[in-house]
Amino acid sequence: MSADFLVELGTEELPPKALKNLMTSFVESIEANLKAEELSFTSIKPFAAPRRLAVLVEGLASETPSKSLTVWGPPAAIAFDKEGQPTKAAIAFAEKNGIAASELKTESDGKAEKLVARINTQGKKTVELLEGVVSDALAKLPIAKRMKWGAKREEFVRPVHWLVMLFGSDVINANVLGLQAGRTSRGHRFHYNNEISLKSAADYESELKHTGHVWADFNLRKQEIVRQVKSEAEKINGIAAIDEDLLDEVTALVEWPVALTGKFEERFLAVPAEALIASMKEHQKYFHVVDVNGKLKNNFITVANIQSKDAAQIIAGNERVIRPRLSDAAFFFETDKKTTLESLRERLKTIVFQAQLGTIHDKTERVAKLASHIAKLLNADEVSAVRAAQLCKSDLVTNMVGEFDDMQGIAGYYYAQNDGENAEVAAAMNEQYMPRFAGDQLPSTITGTIIALADRLDTISGIFGIGQQPTGSKDPFALRRASIAVLRLLVEKNLALDLRELLTFAKAQHSNLSVGDELVEQVLSYMLDRFRAMFEDAQIPAEVFQSVNAKQLSQPLDINQRVLAVNEFSKLPQAQALAAANKRVSNILSKQNASANAVVHADLLREDAEKNLAHAISGKAELVTPLFDKREYTKALAALADLQQPVDAFFDSVMVMCDDAALQQNRLALLQQLRALFLEVADISYLVPAKN
């Protein structure tokens, strides 16, 4: 027997930015709790709207499975005395399992005769478990701060007003958060501000939509908003720019979405589009509209929570509200342009970057020195790099960034243009923050790339230098993200820079660091560990990175090229045999202290197999040396794969550790040359699967 189960908790308006997470957590916890009780069901579906959280479980079993358990007790020799009477151990076993001592039985468990009890447990009724299932799920919701209301002792993210719990068409006798469960839900606050009596759990979604004017399904409501917003944009020959986070927030704000299009004066388009978009998004929750060329139009789309008989009035109200917001943005922009970024640098001396690392102004000075150093290494425009570094944080004290923190960098770009700075310097104001997140674009200019590197390397070296490196899940200065950004910049921008050297220079710009000489290696190890994680995300086996990391390199571009090459090599049919041979060679050489520069003497090559191997190694060395010089590691390893046959033949027929000392040393030298060829790229012995 089974039935549908519905739980709906009605509340005051829930936090819109948290609603999606609350919904997901609620359904996941209920699902986990039902499975923990071994209750089967057909499907489970979450619902969430501004004033409700709900879950519908279809085909939920009416009771937990009955069980037959076999419980083994103490050995018969201990359970009964010489007269065959049960001992204290036997009596305790009987009492524990609810059976009479006279009914005790013994059986062999395959090792010895023992007391045994077979217990049949009846399944529990589902309706008796659901109060606990729901209460536990609500208690586990990710709520940072719970609130109390009135004189009640219950706590939740918002005051609760009603509770629906139905199993099929029956109301469950449960009390959750001080509410007695019933079958009465409520409709839209304006369209149907009445109670809705639900006949059964299965009626929930359709009854709320058709009677109560509530799209209870979060995802369907979200899809409807997208459809309406896109349709509104098409009416004005535009394209709606739908930000996913804003879409989730708007979906959490409305129960009956109605998209409407408004306008603002064209004069505001003189303000940077990013500022207008930020104002519409952050303050008003509007979607902006662009033309076919991606240029911002003087329109916005708002999503109302009501189907109005006079939509024009709602639109006019929104237009009145947005006008002062955009006027503020325009005022900030015009006011900021009266002061140059250079003159704003003085104000950075009053803003602390980190107590032990000085002010933001101090940071720009350090970044400028590091940027100059990187520019020299890359033969780039050193003057532009230094200038961009000096100005890169000046927009932090502008009115625009003070109002819209998302404009950091973007505002600097526009103000640098206004100040007459060259194009590379202006671009670097914004590009210093790229990539802002995983998968984000990289700087397009070399100056922007240099500042992006210098800024992050200064932060990483400084924070590690005062002993505040990330621990566990705590990373207040986002050093993981900064490290990944540095690696992406060096690799994807094809910059052959040595990370150890850059960190050494960055460290030298700081004074009074608490971490000593070990700082550079500590930071380098941390950053390369991020590299390992990046490769794992790209589905490259961990042993591939380990084979390259064994060489203790510190140039990310070179490391990346080697990892990709070894990854391709590992897919070749000869790879495992050669990896195993390299591991065997490594073990032999490590025990014999063989000289790395040992010479192979042709006159001491006796066996055909060792002559063939020596000839093959010599030929391959001549072939791959220029490939190594050009860092064409993939081609080099592919060429070395041909060595499998002569290597296998060598180990099959040649005794390396023979009695003749001269022959032994010559054969060790031959193996040393073999290993050295592969070590030019990586230690491929790491590719051998570890034995369990």
C-alpha cells in the first residue's frame, strides 16, 4: 500500500536570495530521512515560493518493511551450566531479545554452538514517522540566524503561519514548529487572499495554481519568467540580458509572475552601461535590454507579483523609482570625472589593506615594482606596467565604486580613459581582476596581464608571509582563487615565467614578514597543489601530474606542456611496459649509486640485446634532443615509445648485476642513459599502478 505525501510550511516572505537553497536542502533532507527509515517511494518533488516551502512524495509506502533478524548469543558452553540450566549470560540474552529463558535455542554459526534468537519485527506505520521526518529536515535547513516571534519559543528563518501534512487524502496528526498539521493552504496574497482546502496531496500544485494564483513549482515559475521576459524584449526589438543569480532572486520574490517593460531617459546612456545595469539589478531587480549589437537600450523589464488591470500604472511607478537611481549613477560618474585617478592615490594611504602589510597605497607601490620586473622579463612596456600598477586601486575611493562595488575596476577603466591615460593602462584598470571566477575570460592586453599577475602574487606572498595561509575551508583572502588565476594567466597566456623566481621577488618587496626563508617554497608548493587539482578537474590522472612534479619544476607553462604530453603518452599501448621498465631501472640505479654521467663503452657490450638497446638509445637521443629543446614533449615521448621492444628484450636476456664488475658498470650506464632520456620530460615510473 502506498499514497502521496505532501508537506507545506506557510511563512512570512522568505529571504529571496536563500529560497532556492532552502528548497533544495528541505527536499534532500526529507529524502534522506525517508530512505533512512527504509520507506520506498516513486518520486519526490520540491516546491518553493515567497511564502511557502513544500515537498510532494509520490507513491510513499504506508509502512516500513517487516524484518526477520537472527541474533547470535553466547556459546552454549557458557549459556548453560552442568545441569543444563540457563546461566546469567543466557538469561540476559533472553531478556534483551524479549524471549523466555525456557525458549532459548542453540545452533551452530559455523564455528561453535551458540544461543540464537530469531526476531520478527513488524513494520512501522509511515504516518507515525512523518512528524519526525519533517521536523528534522526543517532543523537542518541552512539558516544562518533563526528568529523568534511573539511569545512563541519556536525558531525559524521567518514566522510560520500554517502547516499542511497529507498522506493521500488524510491529515497527518503532527505538530511542527508549534503548528498543528491540517489540509488548509493559502492563496496569493492579493489575487486570492483566502484559505484553500486541499482534498488530497496530489491536488496541491494544480489547486494552488488554478484556485490560489500561485505557481508553487520554483523551476516552472522560473521558466515562465524567462519566457515572459524574452517576449517583452522582443516587443521592443531588443534582447533580454538574463543574469542567472538575478533570475533566481526574482523567481523567489513572486508567486504569480507578470513581466512588464519600462523606459528611462536616453540621456542616462552617457553613463557607463555597467553602472546602469548594476543600479537596475541591485536596487530594483530589473532585467536590462540590449540591441542586436549588445549595446544597452534605455529600457528595463520588471517582474510584478500581480496581474494588474492597469499595467501602465505599475510601469509608470517603476519608471519613477528608477529615475533617481540612475540620476545618482550619473551624478557619481560626472563628479568622479572631475578628479584624476592619480590625485586619488593620496587617499589610498588612509585605507588599510592588511594590518601587517600596510595600506592600499603601500600595496600599489609593491605591485608597481613587481610589474616592472615582470615587464622586463617579457620585454613588455615597462612604463605602462608601472603606471597601471600605481593607478590600479584608485577607483576604490570613487563615489561610483562606493555605491556599486561591482564597478571596481570597471569604473577605473572609464576614469583612466577620461584622464587621457593610454589604452593599455586604461584596460589594465579592469583587466587586473581577470579572471574573476572559474572559467572567466583573461586580460586581452599584456599590461593588464602583468598587473593581474603582480597584484595576486603580492597578495599571496604577503598573506603567507604573515602566517595566515588558508586552512581547511577558511580562505578569507581568496588565495586559492588567486593561485588558480596566476596559473591560468601563465599557462593560457603562454608566459614562460618561473614562479619560484617571481615569488622570490614578490617576497623581497615586503618588510617585517614573520615567515622566513621557507616562504617561497611553502607558497610554491601550495600553488602547484592547486595546479594538481586543476588537472584532476580536467580528468587527467593524478599520477600523470606526479610524474612531472617529481622533477620539481617551477615554470607553470612548462609543467603544463609536460603534463599534457605525459597524459597523451600514457594512452599509448607501450606506456605501461615502459613505465614498469623505468620503475625497475630506477630501483636498480638507486641501490647501486650509479653515476649520472657514466659512459657506455661499446667494446663492453657483449649480448645482442644490450647492443640493440644501446643502438636504439643512441638513435632516439639524436632524434628527441631537438624536440626537447623546442619543448615538443608529446612528439618526443611518442618517439621514445618505440623503445619498448629493445628494453623488454634487454631485461629478458641480460643479467645487469653480473659478476664481471666492468660489464656490470657498463650495463648500469646503459640503463642510466635510458632513464635520462625519459627524465628529460618526466619520471614515467609514476605511471605504474600502485599495488593494493
